[in-house]
Amino acid sequence: MRETPEELTELQALLDASLARSTTHLRSIIDTDRTLTAEQLTAVLTGMRVLALSTVTAQGEPRISAVDGHFLHGRWYFGTARTAAKARHLAARPGASVAHLNGEELGVFTHGTVEEVNPETGEPDAEWPELLAYFKDLYGEDAFDWDSEVVFYRLRPQWMTVYAPDLTKLATE
């Protein structure tokens, strides 16, 4: 868990507000007994997690693909090749949705706006040195040409909800 107390407070406020403004149908599935707190969520979402990433083409058609997701500081981070279609989609239309699913035990659904943390030109994000060290430790120092081959994004969540019917099942995995 890399979150500060302030980040946990911000994440909890987002989770609470998102669930409160959800439809009655969604709230009939995800209620206070079948969700996680910010602290529980950050304890569960460690390491790399496969995300289903949804982007939109120039024609307004949805596209979904998988990316390696990392939940750090209460936000999702993910990367892709700079030449990938999803990178073009996100450059033109930065709104995105991601879902992380672990069977019927965990579902994390997030909508928001992406920001590049290591742009090809210009200054990298202030978080990039910490993130780069994390990614190199995870994937290996020489896994990529970190400056030009891959682009990493932070998804700034505007809405996030979590379905987790039994925390004890998540803790034993």
C-alpha cells in the first residue's frame, strides 16, 4: 500500500460519492455490505492487475483491450506501446473506463480521464521518477526503451465503485 492518509481520504470520498449517485439497480447489487473501504481496496489491489480498458475511436465506436494495471496512490496506472491504437484513441479522446475483475469475488469499475505521465516530448509528470523505478523493478530495467517505446497513463477517476461480496475470500488468495 503506497497511499498517504490524504489519498485514502480522497479515495474514500470518491467511492462514497460514486455509489451514492449510482442507479438504484447498481445500488441493489453493490451496497455497503458488498463493497470495500478505500483502505481495504488498496490492501487488495497490490501488484499488477489485468484491466479491461475501454477507449473510443474517431468514429465514436467503443474499443476494449487489456492492459497491465497498477493501483497506486488511489489511482490506476497503465501503459501501452506508443504505436498502439489505444494510445492514439487516448491522445485524441482522453476519457476512458477500466474494469478489473477477479471472478465473482471482486469487481472494480472506474470512469475518468487519462493523463500521460511520460510524454514523448515535454516534461514528464512529477510522479514519473517514482513510477519509473516501480515499473523497472517490476518488469526489469531493460524490458523496454522507457523513453520512447512505451507510454504510461494515470486514470484520474471521476467515478469508481467496487463489488466485493466477501472480503475474507479476497484476503485468502
